[in-house]
Amino acid sequence: MKNLINFLKNRQIRQIVTIFLAGILLIVSTACSGVNLLKDKADEASARPELQKKSSIR
């Protein structure tokens, strides 16, 4: 326990906060990316031909 306390005292609070915020940013960006939502819509459109755009080139 003393080692942990000494480690935290030796580190600047700015470094600790920076690492904490970087971790939070990583978690939030992963959770809010929306990649699966776009993939699901693309899969649905390919499964239902009536949802696909018709080509104007013949």
C-alpha cells in the first residue's frame, strides 16, 4: 500500500488526469461509433431489393 501511495505522490496529477480522460474518451468513442448500426442497415437493404436505389443508367 505504501508503494502505491508513493507512486501516486511521485506522479504529477496532470499525468493521472490525462490518462483517465484518454480512457474515458476511448470507451465513449467506441460505444458511440454507430458502426454496427450502419452495417445492419446495409445488410437490410441488400436483403430487400425494393430498398435499393434503381440505377438511372441503362
